[in-house]
Amino acid sequence: MESSFISRVREKARIQIIFTEHALDRMNEQREVITPSEVRRVIFGGEIIEDYPEDKRGHSCLMYANTNKDRPLHVVCAPKEDYLGIITVYVPAPDNWGGDFKTRRD
């Protein structure tokens, strides 16, 4: 069963998705550009791997999924009143994440 927070994330994304300047910069700096459709795949088909209820930008989370380009992708997002804010997006580095890309390495 979906948690209420992931349901809220997806509900706000259905209304509108707004990318921060930082997220757009990250999407364009990768070796291969990260597309908005890949971000949507994470939001609607991925899972929350870290929850940040006390984030200064408001309750946010780190989501993970493999994209249609068969690469892992992390999306940090925060549901707002009328939209989902995308804070950052990146392909996780194997040096920083376990083989499942869900567990941080120490």
C-alpha cells in the first residue's frame, strides 16, 4: 500500500511539476541529459528511499527508479500547495551508493 506522503507527491505532480534552477542545471550537466520524462518515471513509478520531514524547504524526499534509458536516477522533490517542486536530479555515483542505488555507502 502506498504511503500517504508518496500519494501526496504523485497528486501534486499530476497538477504541475516545477523544476528549480538547480535541478535544471543538474539535468543538463550529466554526460547524457536527464529528461523530464525520466523524472516523471521516477515520480510515478519509483520509490522513496529517504524521507526528509524536517527539510528547510518543507517536507521532501529522495526517490529512486531505473529510467526508460535503463539507468538509475535519483530525484529530490517536495510537494507544495499546487505543484511538485523538483529540488535536484542526478544519476547516483556507484562510489556513493550500494549496488541497488538505494543505500548510501559510509
